[in-house]
Amino acid sequence: MKNIVFLLSSAGPLGQGPVEEPVWESVENRIDRAFEAGGSVELALCEKIYDPKEGNIVLDTINMSALPGMFRVILTPRRQNGEKKSTMREWWEPGDTQFRGSRKFGDDEWDLRTICTDISIAKTLFRDFFDHRGVSDTLIQSTYSIWDRSSWIKPSRI
């Protein structure tokens, strides 16, 4: 029988060590802290194995990279057999918003539509991942594939 666990981790000025099987309040607290001070928060669904050389097998992840007052969310669903590239997806502003320019976020320039200042969106995305114990159809519909922009569907209103 597989041992599937949730792992919560964060980094930054207020980062804390990893927590196995966190309660929602711990996830929400780390999201708030990263949004206020900068840093990152990751929630991962993992298959736990007991070989110290191998570690855990990560199945699905949701990650928030934050600078004070703004963030980006990246979703990484498990890769299906035969997929050559990562299935990494990023949150984009909902709707058909036209390109408004880019902004430096960390070391790179990013489309403004991928940078969010509404913390409730991060909490909603993470809560969906938390409640479904991984990537749901709602999360897929709220994000775009970084690798396959030709197959984009309009994000839902998360």
C-alpha cells in the first residue's frame, strides 16, 4: 500500500521547516506571511518512501512565489507516461485581458497578467488543492500550460 502524504514547506525571511499533513490554518498562515514579507510556499502531494537516498516521490504541487504584496502561482500536476515536457501551469488573470506589459518579479520579467496582488486568489487556489488532495479540474481551468500556449483555455473566475 502506498503511503501518500501532504508536505507543506516555505522559504523566505519568515520561512519555516516542512510540515507533514498540515492543517489548513498552517497553510493559510504561511501564505499570509509570504505575501507580507516575500518568500515562497509550496504544498506537495507525495508518495512517501523510506529510502534516505531517494526521498519522496512528488506527485502534484502548488507553489506561490511572493514579493511583499504580490505573488505568482505555479501548479505542477503529475506527469503522465510519455510526456516529454513538464506539465507546469501558471495562474493568469481571468478573462480575455489584453497584454498590458511586463514587470520585473525577482530576476525575470513576467507578463503583468501572471502577477497577482489579491491574496484571496492564492488562498482559494491553495484551498482547492488542499481539499482535493492534489490538482483538480478547477485548478487546471484556472491556469495555463507554460509549454503549450496553443492549447490554452480561458481560466475560470478564481
